[in-house]
Amino acid sequence: MKQLPETASVNAQVLASLRAAVITGELAPGSLHSVQNLATQLGVSRTPVREALIKLAQQGMVRFERNRGVRILLTSLHDLEEVFALRLLLEPPAVRRAVTRLDGNQKRELRRMFAHMEKAAKADDEFTMFEHDRRFHRVLLEAAGNARLAAFVDGLRDMVLRRGVSTARESRSLDDIVAEHRAILDLIEAGDAEGAAKAMREHVRHTAELLIAQEAGADLGPGLAAVDIDLDWTLAARDQD
Amino acid sequence: MKQLPETASVNAQVLASLRAAVITGELAPGSLHSVQNLATQLGVSRTPVREALIKLAQQGMVRFERNRGVRILLTSLHDLEEVFALRLLLEPPAVRRAVTRLDGNQKRELRRMFAHMEKAAKADDEFTMFEHDRRFHRVLLEAAGNARLAAFVDGLRDMVLRRGVSTARESRSLDDIVAEHRAILDLIEAGDAEGAAKAMREHVRHTAELLIAQEAGADLGPGLAAVDIDLDWTLAARDQD
DNA sequence: GGGGCGAGAGTGGCATGCGACACGTCACCG
DNA sequence: CGGTGACGTGTCGCATGCCACTCTCGCCCC
């Protein structure tokens, strides 16, 4: 486990370390760990570790088991289904709204994130790629003006990352991902809120299908994944005035 | 062997107490409190109190201020806007999906909650009314099969409760609220997913408008509230295949 | 009399002490 | 030989100790 050198609050450092360790799989899904042990490895006392774990537990990444330890929860197929159903409900409307609200700084930041993604894709740097992917989405969500939405969706991504980072390459090239984001960015720049929302919708939907199909394949053995999960609750007729 | 009392963990009890205290206004919005003080009042040590407050802080109800105390956050107009924008995005699709997935127990529970609401409305029992209102919505959200969605929306309600419980009576009678839920329930029983979703949408929208108008009135002084907030991000043209 | 300052009280954050409980081990009994 | 129960180890949950920092208020110097 990585030791953080900097001088932010101990709690925040521990939280970041633990979150990273869970995401990268350094703390294996399903495994059990003691607070004391984690604290020793991080070079701090049990208290900040416990407090950070409480936050992760609220997010659903770990679970306390009394007198046994802390269980690292695994991301099931159903978890992926839940996460992407929510992202499909929230991100397209958020983008639609963000288009009319983005200020200069945010647009610049968006372009910057996209440029970093392109560069990382060229360099085949998966980690940097997903890092900026996340920040790209976060800028958009924040621009929608709803902090709770932004925080919630950002938290949802954690559940996917530890499945996604290591495996996305198998089914979709980094260039494809960049292309989907380019489409979104172009439509935003053109002021086409509706188009951008639709592009985001397709992007999330595409990502969901790939990850879920792949995950189902991993669970059931290779080559026979025939799952068809109804992710998209918005497909029914419109409930509008 | 059964353990009837099933004494919940101290932490859970403290969490419930603090949440209730914040919602009822016993801990006034904007006020500052020390962990030590709260712990003494609850008859426990600082640790479980601090841990419960950390959870409330993650939910946005309180904020730690180093070396000063714990601030009880107030629900601003913008907070209400955020909460209801999210509920409008999430609850109608959840209901649409729930209609086709409700099992017998859940339908029975739904009818039971509604009956309690009717009874509480007749008895003019505001508190019981809102209690069952919340559980009515929760049953529906859980029936949609997405635990994250249910937990998230349920958490959002906390932000509204402390404004809503004490003030809803001024603008809308309990009977009106019951009527809106009756409409939803009837359409669910009839298997009309689309109609139920629309009814839920109108219900949430109606609630939002009343609460926000009233809150704006309270902020700006009585009689001149002329706010028009764009809650409804779904009103734009449909992003569909 | 006015202004600056310093000492004290109070606080959150981190470290540590302590008790009750879960689980694996192993000796002992049937 | 198989089952069983007591013990030891390890763990969380809760209580408490300690420290650096903030804020207040009264005192002292000018």
C-alpha cells in the first residue's frame, strides 16, 4: 500500500489511499482485513483508518463485520446494472442542462481533459486515460449546477473502476472511447444540447453493454455470455405534459 | 434461541437520535455544537457520536469545522432545487419499472402504507402522515430493484423533511397529499406503468413547487415570492433511439 | 481611555486503552 | 476414532488520553 507523503489531513490521505487500494484490487474483493493492520501499513493509528472505512462503507465499497474485520465488497453483475441504470437516467439530462450553462473556464477545462485523454490514448496509458475520462464527466456534471448529482455519479464510478480499468482494453480500444467523447464535446461546442445529451446517452449505454457482457462472460465462463439486462428505464413512452 | 430485545448498536441509536434531532430542528440549522456536549447529552462517549456525525456529514446534513465544532447545515433554496430535480429524474422511471415488478407482499405493503396515510390525515396527525409517505415511496423505489437508487432518494428526503414537516400544512392540506398518492396507487393496481409514472411525476413536481415557493417566501418576506426555478430537466425533447 | 496581546478555555483530530465477542485449535471424553 | 467443548488469539466497538489550534476576554502598556 502506498504511503502518501503530503501534508493534507491524515483522514483525507488515508481515504484516498484506501479507495485507490480497493479500486486497483490491491485489496482484493471479498477479502477481509483488520483496521489495525491497515493502520500499521499506512503508518497511522486506527482512528483515521476506521473513519475513512466508515465513509467507504457508506458508499458501498466495504462492509464492517463485527469482531471479524472489514470485508472488501465485490462488484456483482447486479451492481453494474444498478450503476449504469442510474447513470443513464442522470447523465444525459445533466449534459443537456450543462450545455446552456457552461462558462468559459469549464469549456476550457473540458477541452483540456479531452486533450489529455487523446494523448493518453496515443501513449496507450490506460490509467491516465480513465483518470481524465472521470474528470471530463465530472466537469459536465458540475456544470449542470447540481452538486449532489455530481457527487453521487462520481461515487458510482468507483464501483465500476475496479472492474473497468483492468478489463476495458479487451473489448474496446482506447481510441473508441476517445471518439465517443469527441462526439460529445463537439456537440457541446456547437451548442446542441439535445445532440450532446443523446451522444452521452449512447456513450454510457455502450460502456454499460460492454462491461456487463464482459463481466457476465467472466462469471459464467468465456464465450457463452447471453445476458440481456434491461438497463434503460427511460425507453418507455415519455411522461410529459 | 432468540434474543428478543435485539439492542441495536450504540452507533445506530446515536445516528437515529442525531438525525431526528436535526430534522425536528431540535438542533437548529446554522448552530454549532461540540461532540463532547452531544455525547454527554446522549449518555455515550464521543466516539460513536463522532462516527454518526461523519455519516451525517457525508449526507450533507452537518459539517465539521476544525477546532470549532459541528455546524448544522441549513437547507437552502438551492438545496431544495437540487433535491427535487433529482427526484423528478429518478422517481417516475422507478415507478414505471416498479409497476411490472411489484410482488404480492410489496403491493400489500403499499396498500397498507396508503391506508395509514389516510387514517393519519383524518386524525390530522402530520408526523405519522409523513412517516408513511416516506415508506410508501421507499417501497416503490425498492420494488424497482435498484438499492442504490432507493437509498439515495431516501437520503434526499431528509434534506426536505425539516422544512416540509412543519410547513407543508400552510399550503396544502393533508387530504390533497393523500389524493395524489391515491392516484398513484390506483394506476399501479391497474397495471398502468405509464400513468403511474406520470402521476408520480406530477406529485413530486407539485410538492416541489409548493415547498420552493413557500421557502422563497420565507426567505424574501411574505407575499412577494416570484421565483421560477427550472426544476425539470426532462422537459426537453426526448433523447431516444 | 484606548488598543493590542496573551493566557486560558474549549474544540476537533489523532492515538491509545479496554472489554466483549467470533472463530480456529486442540485436548479430552464418549 | 469421532465429536465436543474450553481456551487463546484476533477483531471490532466504545471509552479515554493527548495535542495543536482557535476564539474569547480581560489585563497591561502606552
